[in-house]
Amino acid sequence: CNFAVRRHLRLNQIFREKVRSVFDEAAFLAQMNPELRTMVIMQTHGKGTLPTCPALCALESEMRGSFSVIIQRLRPYAFSHGDIIFCPQLGFQRECVFLSRGSVSCKKKVRWLSEPETNEDFVQQSGGTDLHRSQQRTPIVSIRENVYTAGDVIGEVLLLTPNWVDFELKVEVRCTAPLVQGFGFSRNDLLDLQASYPQVTGKLKKYLLGTYHKHFNDWIGVT
């Protein structure tokens, strides 16, 4: 367990140092005028980060300078094979990940009909044994596995669902490549962006809504 944590921290730190400066970038950029700030960010991140995120490429092509205000709010994430990005056990998450490298699987978690709370309850109710437990439970949803690769956005449903809506996450997103990298963008980041740049936020939402409605029922259940 300790080794897994150290490995995860190391991957994140290496990726962060690759795409971020050791200095306080936000403080430096805040002192520049908008035109200079856009030029500096495009020179720094335009060739490395932007091409790996088609959603941000499309946004930049429609509205020049939008990438420069979004990139400051993105958090570099790095994972290895088998690491979990989203799952119901991790709690209440409201963020998406712009996947820039690797692949992940998204699998719907199975729920069981009238599952006994304990092994003893099962034996008393069915007269069976633990060996037969998996055979006598009835799944009420099927397993469907989707694969996301570099360039995809995962978790847009969690990002765009309003704060006042309580929901349960119904899927598990797990890394299937040796190295997976991406950029996290939370709902707080979205609201902060909306307060300062409503037009950029509107364009970003419009792009993400293309898959939001498609994935809504598969990803979450409203409580």
C-alpha cells in the first residue's frame, strides 16, 4: 500500500514538473496584459498540452485566448495501470478529466436484487451455502464497459450536474494502460471560470453537453 502511494505521488510530481513551472505561474501571468499572457501560454503549452485535448483545441479555434484562461485551472494527473480515477467508494466527486495519454475503462457497477446483508442471512433465507451465493443472486443491471483513450473527456456528467442535485455514482473508471495522464477540472473551477469569463464557460459547456445527456443515466443515479 505504501509503495502504491509513493508510486502515485511520484508519477504526479513528474508529470506536474513536465507541464508546470516550479515557480508561481499564476502570479507571473497575472502581471501581464491579456495579449502577452495569451502569447506566453501558447508558447509554453500550445505545442505540448493543447494538441492532446481536442475539446480545448475546438474551444481555442472558436474563441482565441480561451485556452490561456482554462489551462491555469487545470490540474495535472498521472496514474498507472489498475489505478482508479472514479468509483462510488471514493465519495462525492464533481470533476472531469481531460485525458491526454493512455486509456481507461468505464464499467457500470452491478447491483443485486434482494441481497442478504450477511452470510448468515443468506443461508437462512435460501438454505444454501456461501458457494452458491453468487449463483442465486439476480443482477438488476448489466455490466457494460466503455473504453476512453487520449483526447476524450471523462466525467463531464459529474462536472455539469448542478450542486443542488444529489446523486450516486454508478460506474468505476480504472486505468488500463501502463501510464495514464490527464488534466483535472472541477466544478468549483468551472464556477470560478464562469464568474470571470462567462463566454468561455458557455462555449465549454456547449461542447461537453454533447456527451452529457448521452452518459447521464449510465453514470449517475439521482437520489
